[in-house]
Amino acid sequence: MKHATDHKTNQWLKTSGINPNYLITSSLLVLKAEKTANWLVQQGLINRSEEELMVMAFVNAAKHPKSRKFITDAQAYKVLNLGTKARRKFYKLKRTGK
């Protein structure tokens, strides 16, 4: 039964945009930022091109093990702040229907 649970967990992590192999070696802040960045890309909530470039650079850095080591907390916080801003907009759009 444990194997089935692990498989479901790995599937959920992959749909969230997190590689299960990096789960133990990465900090929680980077994992949260990675999930937020993938959500932003999937929903298409990034309006300005510079923000889009920053998020895509973060996603690409998080995918590769060599560049993943060099992700700073400041980069992760930028992505998380952008995600908070986008969630507020998304909620407002859903609530008003405009």
C-alpha cells in the first residue's frame, strides 16, 4: 500500500510543478516559489514581459540541478510576491466576473 501512496504523492508533486527528487534537498521557500511560478505560468496571469521573463528564468533554474543550487531567497520572494499579487487579481476577477 505504501508504494501506491508514494506514487500518488509523486503525481501530485509533478502536477504542482515540483520534481520529487528535489523535495528533500531543496528549501521549503524554493519549493513554494517553484509551485507558485508554475501556477502563474499555467494560469497565464503574468501581464508584464519583465515579470514573465523573471518567472520563466526561475522555472528554468529550478528544473536544472546545477542552477537550482544558486537560487537565492530574494529570487524566491520575488516570485512569491508576484504570486500573491496575481492571486488577488484572480480572486477579484472571479468575484466580479469582469
